[in-house]
Amino acid sequence: MLYALFGIIAGIVLGAIMPFDIPVSASRYTAVIILVVLDCLISAIRSKIQGDYKTMNFVLSLVFFILLVVFFVFLGDKLNIDLYLGVIVVFLFRIVQNISVIKDFYIEHFLEKKGK
């Protein structure tokens, strides 16, 4: 957990020090990849809470979903269809669903402790 916190802080500091402009042609890809990373992180938190977290599952899911969404966005660009909007909707739904499960867990945990 400490390594993750250090990585997040280092990423924020490096991002603030070294400004990097993303080309407009890559902005769709960047947006969906950020959503995939957020989805995988929140899914990992959910799995950790439920007690079935596996690092290999996290890494494979992250790589698989990144490749999948990049393929969909690329296909949409070639067909001149905004498939990236569908990808965004699906991953935002998954993120909200996982956050809801995490919220429910902590509400039940809080009510359980309060009842004692």
C-alpha cells in the first residue's frame, strides 16, 4: 500500500513538473485508457474488501481491457463511428457499480460496529 501511495505522489509531482500535451488525435485513446485504469483500481479495491484479490487477475484484467478498448476506439476511428462514447458509458457504469458495492460494504460495517 505504501508503494502505491508513493507512486501516486510521484506521478502527481512529475506531472506538475513536466507538462505534457496530448495530441488531439490521441485524446480519445487517453480518455478511455484512464477510465480503464480507474475501473481496474476500483475493482481491485472491491476485490480486496471481499477478500478475493489476486494481483495476477488485476494485471491481466488491466492489460486485457486496455487492449480491448484501444481496439474499439481504433475500429471506431476507421469506421468513422464514435465507439469510444460507448466504451466510456460502459466503464463509467462499471465504476459506479463497484463504488456502490464498496459503499454498501462500509455502511454495513459501520452499522454493525455501531450496534455493538
